[in-house]
Amino acid sequence: MFQCPYSDYCSSLYRENKNSSYLRIFHASPNSPAVDIYLDNKLAVRWLPYKGFSNYLKIAPGRYNIKVFPASKRDSAVINTNITVPERVIMTNAVIGSLPNISLFPISEPVFPRTQNKVYIRFIHLSQNAPKVDVIVPGKGKVFSGVGYKEKTDYITLNAGIYTFDVNVSGTDKRVLHVPNIKLFANKIYTIYAVGLVGATPPLQVVIPLDGNSYIEV
């Protein structure tokens, strides 16, 4: 479902168009304050905190200028770039890196045929100082191997249920993160995002949202 809290902005972008796309922002920069996001100099997302996701904005395909400011400040953008939104796509743009070197990292959420009653899940590594990692389900073995910074895996299928994930330094038994009691629902699509910093604050952790391709039709 399309949700946008800034009706003036959204009405200026949205057109009744079967080729419309969906875009959200993920704040994954560990030392950055909450941010405001402007598309073509119009406020689209207000006060997005670290580890926060915006709603999906339904917008016409095309080229847009995107600016990221510290929340409630417009004196100097920390990101000022242009993005191209293709027709009929679902995508997340992650704010990554650490100030002053932060950038946008585009992440597609492809629509694909699904097997009924299965869970689809993938892993994306956005922790800038973490090594390559393996993701392990205890008792089942590795589900993702050798994933480095800004790398993403393909989706895999699992049965619905409650899972524990261990994140190890790739190729070793050295565990850097233990993620217990994650409930995954049938017919849903998820991404495990690794964020934060190894040996610093905020610490290495994961965020596991639903991907828009779970419930958005394009």
C-alpha cells in the first residue's frame, strides 16, 4: 500500500501511471544524526533515525535529485546526488558510510515467482569496518558465505518458523553476532541487513524488515 505523510510533495510526483515505481530510504550510517530527505528540493522523508526505514514513495519513473540533510537543518546537504528510477521497480536506497563520507547505496527488490508457503530471505552487508562474513543457522549450516561490505546475496527459501542466525568471520568459527528468535512468516520476503561497527558504537547488529516485493504489485 502506498503511504506518504507529505501530501503536497507526493501529489507533485505521483501520476496515475501503470509504470510507477516504489522507493524507500534506509538510514544505515552509524555515526549520522536523524536525517531529512528531499527529492527535487521537496521534503519527502522527515526525521529518519539511524536504522529507520521510510515508507515507500510511489513515484513516476525518471531522474530525480536527492539531498540528505541533518534533520531540521538545510544549510549543508551531506548527500547531494541524482538517481534514476526505472519503470515498475521496487527499490531501497540506503544511506551508508560515516560522516563526512556518506553516500547512497541502491538496492533492488525484484519481483519473482514464489513457491507457496515458503519464506524468501537474503543478506546485505552494510557494516563498513566488518570483514567478510558467513551467516549460519545452527543445526542447518551456512546459508550465506563470504559476503563483504556492500555485497548482497541472492534470495534463498526457508520454511516458515523461528530462526537463530549466527554471523561469523568468513571461513572461521569466530562468531561476531548472535541473532536469536527471529520469526519468519510464510509467503513473505525479507532482507537481513548487517549495520553498525565492529568494536565501536553503535555496535554491529542486524535489521530484518519485510521487503516491498512481499506486498507491493508493480
